[in-house]
Amino acid sequence: MTQTELHTALLTVGLPLNYSHFKKSQAPPFIVYKYRNRDSLTADDLNADSVDNFDIELYTGDKDPVNEALLEAVLIANGLLFGKTENWIPEEDMFQIAYEVQII
């Protein structure tokens, strides 16, 4: 999967989506994603392959298990293993559900 394919897959959730951030204030729910880093897989002192790590963040005003389930279904359907954390952001009055995915 490429970054473009990840973007296309995330669009199927049906929520506003942007890379990194929205230029104007966005009312929740919405999704942002960004490239975090690349890990190299080595063999015989050569780069054999690489893993691109992405963060996907779902922002909601209230706890929103429906949109979480939709996003997770898209990740699973595309064969993406993920880690998940949840944060409350009091100054924004929003939940942030953060997913970490790897694209090999």
C-alpha cells in the first residue's frame, strides 16, 4: 500500500479528511493522518525493505464508537495492523483516537 492508497482508503470512512491538519477550523468528527517515519529492514548489511509508519487521528466531540468502528473496519479491510490510543483534549473539548499503522 502507498500513501496515496492509504488516503483513498481513509476517504471511504466518509468523514472530512486531510493530511497533517486542516487550514481552517474543522468541526468534529474528522480525520487527519501524517507520515511519522521509516524503518529499514536489513539483511546482509543491505536495506532489504522498508516500513513507513503513519499516525491516523480521529477527532470527535463525544465518544464515538460508531466512527471508531468504521475507521477500524477500513484499516482491517486493507490489511493494516494498528495500535490505538485515546486522549481527551480539554482545551479543544474533543476526543482524539490515535491509530499507528505500518505500511510495508
